[in-house]
Amino acid sequence: MKERLRELLARSLAEAHRTGRLKTAQAQIEVEKPRQEGHGDLATNLALTLASQEKLPPREVARILVEVLGQGDGFIREVEIAGPGFINFTLADRVWLEVADRVLAQGRNYGRTNLGQGKKVQVEFVSANPTGPLHVGHGRGAALGDALANLLAAAGYEVEREYYINDAGRQMLILGGSVFHRYRQLLGRNEPEPQDLYKGDYIKDLAAGVVDRLGPALLEENPDQAARLLYPEAAETIMEGIRADLSTFGIEFDHWFSERSLHDSGRMKVSMEELKDKGIAYQADGALWYRTEEGGDEKDRVLIKSNGDLTYFAADVAYHADKFNRGFDWVIDVWGADHHGYVPRLTAAVKGLSQGKMRLTCKLVQLVNLLRGGVPVSMSTRAGEFVTLREVLDEVGRDACRFIFLTRRSESQLDFDLELAKSQSMDNPVYYVQYVHARVASIKRKAAQEGISPPGPGEYQPARLVQPEEMNLLKIMAAYPDLVTGAAEALEPHRLTYYLTDLAAAFHNYYNLHRVLVDDRELSLARLGLAAAVQQVVKNGLTLLGVSAPERMVREPENGVGD
């Protein structure tokens, strides 16, 4: 709808210029939905943006544009010049009546665009250290990253999902030391509990595996050497659990990138030399520094310390240099909110190493507050220090987890109520939306019993849809393609959950007021076509969120007015 109106306004502007009424032949044209109800369907501020160069009052520019535009080939029903020069448009009813047909014709492709024009985008998310199982906060980041990848693909980008395995550095030695400590305990050595070790039953399980495999062979080993011996297998076992949990969560990665591979392959050293050759890294005080201040950071950052040790920043720089070398136009990193202060330095680093050719966006994910019936959930006794993603998945299921994780802006903290997520009621946000899909499926089954098949595009009379609730549903569905594009551009999948909730509310209201299957066969077909279009849009939206669209619910939709 917006694009069509932009085309009509561009044509009117060109015509006004051709006839000498305006000096401007072309302009950037913005079209938006009015903020206030009753101000039409769409609006533009074009007259306001042209007024200074035309040396005319904005309302006069608006009047000229409106006169030339007319009814826009029947696209426009009413035009109003409002305020200082805004132009509000009410579209013709026939425009809205075409929406359901368009949804039915495009099916699962409805809402997909070519905004990205095939540009290569990488979404790197979760990337939890292989030092313990995924917790519920990782689940929120996983849902966000996967939904972002789906949205970007729907918007025409070529998308790759990546998990960065932090399997090098001090945390790996701490993991090995944690397993060794529990190993010695299992073999009867009672020693003071070090403060910096990883805790939880999973460490005991890993240590028990070492006992089964090696017996007391490592009992007298030097602790540092034992840690180096034990961490690779411990990390791999933990990664197997992480992969399994993510698969259960419906997430599959295109690439699992090991930090150790940067060191083992020599790419880390090569990256550091390349940075020096490009002049964006320099030696000072015995250390190697990156010129991050030039890229907008508050100061330059150390890559290699004076004692020769690499910093964590060096590994991140080498990793993102590898991303650039793989040809990505845009990389999106999904991080926990505690990494907020790290964003400027990495942004500056990427700007320098890619010479501005690769775009970096860091999406931050806030904490999840787990509740049960409104009461905060205590720490998990099984996991030791946190509630695992697996525990939540086992209790409430994948669909509820993913949808509820995406009901808020990622930068905001999220309350997740386990009892609400499990409930088969309209208070449960995912159930509320999925119920639309199941309700329409139920109506279709009843229609089939009466010998009525859901119509395809052009197989019913849209003009029979005259109820205000029907027009409202058509207008909401018409907004879906713009919604997908906007959510992809802003990297905000929560917009989609809001949209689906609004569409569900509109359909449930319609269902409660009007029967779909009535004695008038042509009206039944028109309403069945409308319902089928709503069902398709709901399915398309849920698919982007990674949530299923069931044909039946645990509680079958009741026979109400809508049936």
C-alpha cells in the first residue's frame, strides 16, 4: 500500500513540475500510517519537505499535489490536508478487499521482500563458553538470533548462522581444573574448595567419566598439567549437550567456529601481522596496540601484552577479520547485556580491518527473570547456579519458550512465568496466537463436512465482506509485508509478536461476532477465504519466530459463533 501511494505521489509531483506548477520534479517521499485514528489510512509530509525549495506555504504545495493526484486511478477514496500541510489518505474499499486474495495467491511467500538484494549476512549467536550447560538467558539469545536470521532471509538477505566456540584461553584451564578437583574428590582426596572453579552436578558427571576411564592414573598429576589434559574432552562433552539442547529448541547452525582453530592454524598470528602491515596496529611499550580510538573507541586497545600473551580482544579481532575474509557484507553479533562496554572497541576494530566495507551490529540481550505463578523461581538445585534451558524446555515446550522470549525488546529485561507458559488459556500469548490457526483449521473441517472447500484466489466475492471487523482484518493483514521489512531493518523480532497478537485479537473478536459458515453459500465462501488468509498470515509469522502453527490444539476450539 505504501509503495503504491509513493508511486502515485511521485507521478503527481512529476506532472506538477511538467505543467509548471511546482519547481521540483523528484523527491524522497515518506509515507506512514497516521498516529491518530480517524486521520485516514496513510499520510505523507511531502508538502512540508518541499515548501522551502518551492518558496510556497506547505498547505499550498499540498493543495497542488492533491489536485494533480485526484483519486489516483481509484486507489484513493478521500484526501485531507491537515495541520501545517500533512496529506492524509483514505484508501478505496476495493484496495483492502484485494488483500485476502493476495495472501492466498502468495501463500507462504506473503510478506517476503527483496530488501536485502542477496547481500551476505552472518548472524552469530549463543556462542556460550563450553564450560557448562546453556541457561535460560542463553535461550533468549538463541531465540533472538534465530528469529533475526529468519527475518533477514525473508527480507531478501543471504543469511548464515554461526556459533563461536570459545574453546581457548583461561576459562578452558579453569574447566579442566574443575574436573580434576572433582576427580580427586571422587577418589577420596578431601581438599579445600577453590573459589574460581565451575560448580554443578555436570562437573561431577564429567569427573566420574574420567574415573571410569582412567581410574587413579591422574591422581598425583600436577594440577596445571592435569587441567590441560582434561579440558578438551570435557569441553567437547559439554558442546555435545549444547548442540542437543539447541536442536531441541529448533535451532541449527550453518557453521560452528572454534576459537582454537585460529591459534592452531596460525591465522591468529597472520591476522596480527596484517594489522601491522595496514598500519592499524602498532608497537608501543613492548605491546601491540590496535588504533581503535581512530574508529570511535575511547582509547587504543592492547592486542598482545608486553609479556607476549594475547588478549581476548586479539582473538575477537582475528575472528572478525576471518568473517570479513569470508565475504560477509554485514555481521550481527548477539551478546549478553554485560558486554555493552565492549561494543565500541569491536565496532572500531571492524571498521579498521574492513576499511568500512563490512558492517557490524551488536544486539544485546538482557536477563530473564524466571517466575512461577508470579513468584521468582529459586536457583536450580540440579544445575548448581542457574536454571538450564533444558529444564525450561522440558517443562513448558519449545513454542512457548521461543514466543515468550520474543515478546519484549531484547534490550529490556523479560519476566517469564512458567505457569503462564504452560497454560492452555487465552492468557498465554503463544496459545492465543496459535489458537487462531487451529480455529480456522476447525472451521475448514466443518466446511468440508458441508461440502464447501476453502476458496483460492479469485474463487469468491470479496465484495461480500462488508462488516467493520472484516475490513479491520484486511487492513491488519495488508500491513504484514511492511511489518516484516521494518522488523528486519530494525533487527526487532518482537514487533512480529506484537503484530501477531493484534491480528489474533482482531480475529477472535470477529469469530465471536460473526459466523463464518452461514446459509448464504457465497457469503460463506467469502468469509472462509478471509479466515484462510488470516490463517496463512499467522502461520507465516509464527514460522519466522520458529514457532509451530498447529491444526489442532490440546483443547479443540469450541463451536462458537465463528463455526
